[in-house]
Amino acid sequence: MNRSIWKGPFFNSSILKQKKSKTIKIWCRSSVIPSFLIGETVFVHNGREFKRIFINREKIGFKFGEFSMTRKYQKKIKVVKKISKIKK
């Protein structure tokens, strides 16, 4: 279910406090990316480490969590078993 329009997008207020500092670290992945962060580099926590994300115009309105992956992609290797039959 979507958030009500009259409430507006969810935005964590701690981002406003960190705007003055040099590095912006974000733990709240469910916050919507605001427009005043265009051109900034922010660090989003993915559960283990901070991922660096550069904010451009196309990312405005999406959530921070969409750009910091939490799972590690492992390439699937197809295992081929060779069955050797011994003929007598």
C-alpha cells in the first residue's frame, strides 16, 4: 500500500542536520532522495558497510535503499559431472 499523498514523501530529518557536514551518512534506507542533494555524494548503509552513491537528477524521488545492494551476487557456476563407464 502506498503512502498517502497528503502526508508527502518520507524524509528523515537527520539528513538535514548532516547537510552542513562534509560527508553525509545515511542509515535510513527508506527515506526518499530530496532534490537539494543533487550533485552530492552520500554514503548509504547496507547493513554491513557504507556504499558511496552519487546523486543525480534521475535518482530524485527514489529511495536510498534502491541504490545500495544488501546481497552479494555470486556467479552461478554450472557443475558438470563426468561419469566414466568402465567397459569390461
